[in-house]
Amino acid sequence: MSISDRDWRLFLGLRDAARQRFAEDTLSQALAICLDERRTTVEREQALADLTRQREHEQAALFDDHRRRTATLCLHFMRHRGLVRDEELKGFSLAVRRTISADT
């Protein structure tokens, strides 16, 4: 589904906010791993490497497909991951909100 210019501009702004939240969550998880003294240093290093690989894949799936026709799908996934709040979707057209809601 291609979206209107207004929805596209809203998407771009919301995408930036979601990307910021994603980065904050990644750093929070990394810090928790680094400070986990129940693990050895080697175990923490491995856990951090695993987290980095996982988050790189998630980041690519959520933020690298930058096209109008995939914007509603991206919004759906961002919402599902908790990166977009319901109140932030209120500015979008009814068609976009219905599409995102239909996917849940």
C-alpha cells in the first residue's frame, strides 16, 4: 500500500523516533550484559557479540527498507516491537491506521 505525502512525512519523523528508541534499548541491553558479574568476562563478551548480531538483523528489518509501499508494514513491525506508541499513530490517515490495525 502506497501512502499519501502527509502520511509519508509523518512516517519519516516517527521512523526517526523509533530508531532512537531502538538504539536506546540496544545500549541498555548491552550495558546489562557488561555489568552482569554472574558471567565470566568471556561469557559477557560472547553475549555482547550475540546481541550485536541479533540487533543488526532487527535493525535492518525495521529501518533499512525505506520505501512508501512498505511504510505501513514497517509501522506495524515498529508498533509490534514497542518502538511506536498508539498515540503517535493518531496523526496518520484512517486508511493507514486501519492497515496497521488489521495486521495485529
